[in-house]
Amino acid sequence: MFMKGKKGVILGVANDKSIAYGIAKACIAQGAQIAFTYLNDSLKKRVEPIAAEFGSADFVYPCDVSNPDEIKALKESLEKDMGQIDFIVHSIAFAPKEGLSGRFYDISKQAFDIAMDVSVYSLIEVVRELKPLLSNNSSVLTLTYYGGAKYIPNYNLMGVAKAALEMTTKYLAEDLGRDGIRVNAISAGPIKTLAAAGIGEFRFMLKWNEAHSPLKKNVSIDEVGNSGMYLLSDLSSAVTGEIHYVDCGYNIMGMPATSFDENGKQTIAWNGEK
Ligand code: 0WD
């Protein structure tokens, strides 16, 4: 039991397809106790049964991270119901639809500000508000994507937000290291979730990654969950400021590898078709 006695809060479960759900499952399996948050009333109905499934029916709280008062209220509730906590999972991102397809240079300032606020600043604000509750051996985890390091078609505005999130992870890691708080990010490969549905041509991304990653498959939320559990537990006690790729190795590829069958016929075409 790698997380026995550890308590934490997970922000960003929308349903049982969410990456945050996979992380919760892996942590619960290792003995953690978890509080969950939901964005709004329609998601509350989805999150409550999930919390109940994980034995956390009494630890479910509203938190729209674009509203500072809700983050403050979350701190009060967690303090009352859980006391000290050992980990935070920030699995939240949002960009207006106009920022996830089309010409990048067309993005409005309003869309840019919303994406940066919800997807980046929220990590800083959540950590700052909950810091008084964090133990001096605690771990913060956020979720990013390769589109924050390299150009990915249609990821557009979210790519810029993820680049900022990755640097935020590193600056927070340095700043909070002295308080015994580690801060890391998982850069997950593409996974079909609610959030992913907003990204143009997402099905092609899935096919492309499966065809061209060294492991020749797409990552599952259980696999991201297990890596998340490692980063939240003491197994990773000397790891901070890390952007840890959990993407079946896709990020190491500089160019798609050509694959041939036993007859010398190319088995994967340029567009990922087998
Ligand atoms: O391919 C993917 N799915 C990848 C996702 C690959 C790599 C990284 N990620 C990241 C996402 O960018 C995000 O940061 O993982 C994180 C979790 O995303 P997810 O699990 O793919 O998506 P989802 O299940 O939709 O959870 C994200 C949730 C929101 O769901 P909806 O679908 O309602 O947007 O983030 C939450 C919300 O529950 N969220 C908020 N929570 C609090 N306050 C807010 C907000 N303002 N906005 C969105």
C-alpha cells in the first residue's frame, strides 16, 4: 500500500472516462483517502456517484477554479473535513472552442485570457490557497500534453496554455521545495475524454499516435493513473519539477518509423493507416 495514510484532493473528474478518475482509482487501490470537486451542478450528478464508489461520499465539494471564492471555500471545507492533506491533483483545462481549430493568429484576447486563467493560473491559485493544509511531505500533480512542447495541429491555444503550465510547474517546484512540497506534471498521450472531444480532428490524433508511438498503442487512463500514483506517493520523493511523459513513448519520435511486413511491404502509411 504505497498511499496508506495519505489524504488528498482531486480536481477535474468529469466522469469515469476522465484522466483524474484513473488517477483516483490508482491512489485508492494503494490506500489513499480522496476528496473530489465538481465544476457545476450538472457535473455534480456525475461526480457524486464516483466519489461514493471510492468511499468518499462525504468529501465532495463545488469548485469552479475561475471563481476565487470557490477555491477559498474549498480550503475551508477540506480543513474542516480532512485536516491536513498530502496531495493535490489538478486535472483541469478549458479553452473556448475558437481556440481549438482554425488559424492560430485569429485567437481573441478574451479566449486567450479564459484559457490561461482556467488552465494555468488555477494551478497557482489552488496551490496557494490550499498550502496551509499541505503536509511538509506532499505532492502536487497537474496534467499537460505534448502540444505544449511542440506544434500539434488544432491544439492551438491550448498548446500555448500547456507551455505556460509546464513552466508554472517548474517555478512552483522550486518555490515550494523548501516547504517539502513537490510539483510535477504528467504529459499524457491523447485519450478520448470530454475535454478531448473539443479538439479538432481528435480521432486522427489517436490513430496517428497509435501508429507512430514506440509501443504502437494509445495510453489508457489506468496507465496514466498508475504513473500519477507514483508521482503522488513517496515512491517519487526525490522527483520535482518534472514533466513526465506517459504517452507510449510518442514524444521521443523525431520522424515516424517506417514499418515493413515479412514481404517487405510498408505496413504503416504516412497518415497512420495500416
Ligand atoms: O487527450 C487527453 N484527454 C489529454 C488530456 C492528454 C493530455 C493532457 N490532458 C489534460 C487536459 O488538458 C486536462 O488538463 O488532462 C486534464 C484532464 O482532462 P481530461 O481528463 O481529458 O478531460 P475531462 O474528463 O473533460 O476533465 C477535464 C475537466 C472538465 O471537464 P469538462 O468536460 O466539463 O470541460 O476539467 C474541469 C471539468 O470538470 N474543468 C473545471 N474545473 C473547475 N473549474 C473548469 C473550471 N473552471 N473547467 C473545466
